[in-house]
Amino acid sequence: MNRDRTMEARTHSESSLPMIYSRNELNQLAWAIDADGVERHEGATQVVADQARMAGVSSSLVEVLADASMPAPVRERAFGKVVHAIAHAQAHAAVDAPEWALAN
């Protein structure tokens, strides 16, 4: 990924739908944070924290990730753990979903 390129939170229409990153987008964001630092991706980091809360990830790590006053290395470590928890929650939600829901 180009070091000069920053990944910002995707914009969405005026609807009240929450923003959710796909696994691929979370992976891209992880690489961008690795290259640029968490400070350059503050908007996207907040979206990930919100996504974690919506996925039922209740952890102090989510609060650490969302807290811009925390040291960057601590937040970056929290990002990895939070994204792992989101992926785990999504995998279990897909397994627990009724088959008809997956077809929609």
C-alpha cells in the first residue's frame, strides 16, 4: 500500500445505516495503520470501534482503540485484537443465521 495514501472512513448516504467494514476493508485498514500510524486513520478507527460495539464486542480494548489520548502503540495493538473479535463475531453470526437469511 502506498504510504502517502490514507484510508478514511467510507462515506454513506444521508441514511441512518451504520457503516460496516468488510473483512477485506479491515485488512486494508490494518496495513494502512501499520504504514501510517493510527493517528492518520482516526475516522476509520472510530468506525471500527462502533462496528465492534454493534457486533457485541464488549471489551476495554474497544475503549482503548476509540480513545485518541492513548499512546499510538497501545491503540494499534488494540486495533488488531478488536478486528480479530469482530471477525470472530461475524463468523459465529454467519453460522447461527438461518439458511433463508443467507439467501437474501
